[in-house]
Amino acid sequence: MHLPPDFMFSQASLQDYVDCPRRFQYRHIEHRSWPAVVSEPMLEQERAMLQGAAFHRLVQQHLCGVPQEQLGSTVQGEMLGSWWSNYQAYSPANLPGTAYVEFSLSASLQSYRLVAKYDLIVHHPDGSLSILDWKTSRKRTRRETLAGHLQTRVYRSLLVSAGSRFNGGYPIEPECVRMIYWFAGYPADAEVFNYSRAQYQADAVYLTSLVDEIEGCSAGADFPSAVREAACQYCVYRSLCGRGVRAGDLSESETGSPEEPDRLFDLDFDLVTEIAF
């Protein structure tokens, strides 16, 4: 089993590998569909995912110029209504500068491509850049968890590596980049991660090492399963791996949401801006 030469890595696929190499194999190499529930109760899980996706669409439309009043008339459901009210009251995207909505970037990573789709990038008048990401999980993710998440590392690193278009074709200094997580259920408690040259270099080494590991695993028959079996109860492949049949309780998961919209990676690669590094 070998990675195809045109394989594209994303923060979601790399996070899957870190969480469970076997899940990376099933989902991103073999593209297996497995008829299992991610978490219980099933209807609540499905409702949370649909509401999260709907909120992302609302924000995207608003940032593209659709009036808030017009969008508000389409909001259905108590949860989505609360998130939308929080968004209007706290205006997390109301930052000075040029906004790039649902913007995609790509760059080389080893002999492959690394791709990312950003909820919002704001290019400020002073040349600095803010990455904003909307989170609709029921629980507020801890800062230390976010700091180590592949989304935080990939999004900032890739913007530095592939974002020279924002700087007149010149390289971006890592210190000019920051990432802001805004939680729809906790609107006054955004999490901000600045960046540095040392972090950027560390991320480059780490991402390269992950690809090397994945290539090493792909030389064998199967990737290893997750060491921490507790995570398997929220994995759709748990029965395939012989790690249980019953799904975990949604209320007991760390984030309160088994799959954020960003994990349901949907990217039109023909629209990706590619800059080699």
C-alpha cells in the first residue's frame, strides 16, 4: 500500500493520522465508507453537524455582502438562532483590512501537496494577517488542545509558506500571522494564537516528520491502530478494527461535537492557489 504520487494532505487528514494511523488509512487512502454511527444520540449528532454547516454558510454569505436582515429570516432552530445572534452581537469578523472568505492555499510538502481552506483571512493595513476560524462545538475546546491541533499548526505555517500574494510577492514573516478561533457558543471568549519564526520552523520539521512516518507506514500491510482506545468510541471504523460496536455519548466527548465542518473536508482543488516552497 503506497501513497499515490498526487496525494494531497490537509489538516484533517494529518489530524486523523495523529489520532489514529489506521483511520488515516481507511479514510484517506482506501476511501472506505463504513455504516456506523459516530456518536449517540444519532439524531442529536446529525442535527449538530447540520446546524454547524448552516452557520458556516450564513457567515460566508454575510461576509460576501448579503445583508444580516435577509440572512436572519432564513435562520431556523434555537441553536442556530443563538449562534447567529452571537455572531451579530460580537462581530468577530469586523476587523480592518481586506477579507478573503473561504480562501484556499496550497504548497508542496515533501513530494506531495499540503492544502487548506480557510474560513476567513484578513489582510490588515499594517501588512499583518489574521486567520479566523468559526467553531460550533457545544463545548469550548481547551487552549492547550487547540495549540497542538494540526489545524493551528497547518493553517499558520501554510499561510507563511504560500501566502506571498498577500505581501506583494515577498515572503511573509511568521510574526505577522495570528490565528483566531471564535466559538459560536462562547462569543466573548475567542482564542488567539500568535506566531513566531521558531514556531514556524518547528512546524515545518513536524509536518515533514509526519509525512515521513506516513510513507513508512504505507510500506506495510496496515497502519497501526490508535494507542488510546478511548478515542475509538467516536470513530466510525471502530467495529472494523474490532474496538467495539456502540458509539460514544456525544455529551461526553471533549468538544461536544464529533465532526466539525472543517473536518468534513470539501475543497475544490482547481481553485487552490499553489505556491511551491
